Amino acid sequence: MKLVVGLGNPGKEYEGTRHNIGFSFIDFYLKKKNMNVTWKSKFQGLYCEVFLSGEKVLFLKPQAYMNLSGTVVEQFVRFFKIGMNDILIISDDLDLHVGNFKLKDKGSCGGHNGLRNIEACLHNQEYKRLKIGISKDKSKDVKDYVLGKFSKEETDALQSLFLQLVSVMDDYFRLDFLSLMNQYNRKNR
């Protein structure tokens, strides 16, 4: 069983914000795959169960705030007995330009509060990540920036990127992660 976690903040006021790109991409992916899912609630998380490439997959959107995502993820990992090798976290990344992404098999949180809390709760940094670029605006406070909405130009770039990421996700369920990273990782433009 795999666990795919999209990070974000719960509530209407955060929909479409940069920090909620994990939620947005999970919704986009499931819709693009024509999966008519039923979201259930458990451990302060919304989740659905699907079968992809013959394997059960849980898609999870934690409903605790971003900096408490780890408490939700840890409960799902424990309850469903999910191994560290079967966890993929989808999050925003300030160091990648909008329209770029990076796959990572382990490492530090890089200053991301949601990832920091996941690492603290799992006592581990060895989970897989799909980091989606949101760029950085040094003229704005980081908190205000990540909780802000994308511009029209950024939204167009993200739609194009999300279409590509559907293929990345499909291959995630078929390939080993090293092959996936070798095939898809690219540098910022």
C-alpha cells in the first residue's frame, strides 16, 4: 500500500494559494484519471482509497494546518502500517520557479514547516517527495507570499506542469524511485 500526501491548509480561505499546491495537484490528478472518489475523514485528514497499477493507494489531504501535517501523516502511517519507502509527500517549494518540480528520495525539510513537522513526527527523513515550484518574492514576507494566490500567468504555467505531473505520478506507481528521478528531474529554467 502506498500513501500519497498532498500538503495544504484546510478551509476555503486557503483554496488556490501557493501553500495548497499539494491539495490542488491531488485533486487535479484524480480528476484527470477519471477517478470518482469518495473522500472520507479520519485522524484530521481527508483521504480516499484507489487501486493503481494493481496496488492500493491512499491519497491524503491533512486537515490540520500545514505546520501540524506530521501529526496526521504519522497516524495514517501507524494505522495503515505503511512503510517509509511507500510514502510520497507533495509540497510547494520556494526555491523552484513556478512551472518546475523536483523529485527527491530523502533529505532535510529545507525550511518547509509542513515537512519539518512530518520529519519530527515520523522521526525520519527517508520519505519520497514531489516538490512543486512556487518561486520566491523577496519583496514580500514569506508567510504572506505562500498564503497568496497565483497570478494568471503562474496559473497557466501550473496547468501545463500539472499535465506533465500526471505522467510523473503514473510512472511513480510503475517505476522504482531512482529511475523516476533520473527520468524526470530537471533544473530551474
